[in-house]
Amino acid sequence: MYKLIRSLLFQLEPETAHHLTLRMMRIGGIQPIYALLQMLYSALPKPVEAFGLTFKNPVGLAAGYDKDGIAVRGLSTLGFGHIEVGTVTPRPQPGNPKPRVFRLVEDEAVINRMGFPGKGADNVSHQLLEVSSQRSVICGLNLGKNKDTPLEDAANDYIMLMQTFAPLADYLTINISSPNTVGLRRLQGREMLETLLGAVANGRVGAQHAVPLLVKLAPDLIDEELDDAVGVILDTGMDGIIATNTTLAREGLRSRHREETGGLSGSPLRAQSEAMLEKIVRRVDGRVPIVSVGGIMSPEDAKRRLDMGATLVQIYTGLIYRGPGLVKSIINSL
């Protein structure tokens, strides 16, 4: 069935197709469609403990699909153990000029240079409040700075977002690794990261609502950069690492879109993301849980990441090429 749906969706411009499927999933939160989707896609629980939370299974939806939190209830019917909303910024912003999403069908990949488009923190807060009593899965929030916020002031954006969403989310992710906001990845350097995460850590001291804080890293860090980033994450008391974001690498691609700028996801990211996971597992040595994302296109991919030491996995591009049944297939394979 999904092969037919995909062939129709792939006739549309990628961002148009994305918005269409997101609207469909929003409708999926309405009874009786909600009950039907649950019946089709629910799987037996495979509980996992991480960050002081209990996930009903280790498979999550990566940030980027539901940027404004409009379809959390509908998406929860697809069997996910957690859903990560965002990236959300303090103020609304349009993102980068279109076109900004490209399918690389021959490579089972996507390149995007979205640039954190979204309606801002106030709108997302409203969306989450609406479904707060109806959520059946863990909900995380992926946080990013506004494009026009100088790097030296980035901590203010993240602290504002943390204070806004701590009462509404189960965990928060500090996104400093998107390649589509100019200069953002410089925040992964030791000096800037110490300043940023130190300020964020101080900002949650004594907070009425303290939730786990995760940091999302890029797959393109060299070993010395990774040593610095992991060291700062551990030293500042962050609760976990998400590895990885999209990559700037382009080796071995066949599609005519291969030279488009932006972050690459999907099958070509698999080896790079696995290599980064292996390095982080070794450096972390069990001190914090790791969420693995990037190039997970099959149950075998997901199981391998868990066997390598990830506590949770997330998918996104795999849904585009394999369909929503991928979630249940992964869970049943574990």
C-alpha cells in the first residue's frame, strides 16, 4: 500500500508532500481515525529506561518532521515510543528561501536546508498545551536559536526556550549541529560550548520544572572536536547525547541533486552515523544514554545501533522511503 502512496507523494515537490502528510497525521489525531491507526500500527511494548523516563519502546521520531507540534497526537498512533518536536526557535522565522528540500531517490536520501522555519515558541506552547492531557508517548522538544541571534547571545535563546518548555515536554534537546543556520555548528567548539552549556545548566538550577537536557551533535566532527564536545557535555551535567544530525559530506552520491547545499540524511549517512556512535559510546563509557539517529532505514539498522550501545533510536528519512510501517517492523524485530 505504501509503495502506491509514495509514488503519488513523490510526484509532488518534497516540501509540499511533507506538509500534506503532516496535515494527514494531524487529522489522524481525531477519533475514530485515531483508533483505526492505533489498531494498524501498534506493537507490543518493549520498555526502555533512559534519562529517568520510561519509554514504551526505543523507537522515536526525529526532530524536523513536526516542527510546530501540530500533529503529536496523530503521530503517536504510528507506534513511536517518543516524538521529538521542533526545531523550535524563540521567535517565528521563515527559514531559508525555497526550494530547500531535495529527494535523492537513487540514493534513498534527502538534502534539506530548511533553516529552522517555524511559528515560534508561543505557538508551539499552545499546540502542546492542547494535547498535554491526550499524549500517549514521551514528547521531547528540539531547541534552536533564531537566525539573527548572535552566537555570543545564543545562550539566552536556549535558556528562554528551556524555561518555556520544561513544564510542557518530557525532555529537551539543545540543537547546535544543524548545518543550515549560519555559524551554528561553531557552538560545538570547546570554548563556545562551555559557555553555552554552562549557562543552560545554571539556568535550570532551582527551576520549578527540571527536565532532562540532551545535546545533538553533528556527524562531521573530527576526533579532537568530538573529544571536546563530549567532555563539555559530561562536565556540565547534560543528561544525554543525540548522534547525529545531518551531514555536509557528499561521497558516493548518484542523484542530480547531490551538489545541493544543506544537510544530507538517509542511507548515505548510515556508515558515518554508526562510526560516530561507536566513538561516542567509547568516550561516554556508560555515563549518559545515547540516542542514535541518521541512516536508519530498516529494522536491521535500528537493531545494530542498539547493539552498538545506543539506548534509543530515531527515524525520519526512513519513513519517507519505507513508510509508517517501519516503526512497527523495528519494534517487532527487537
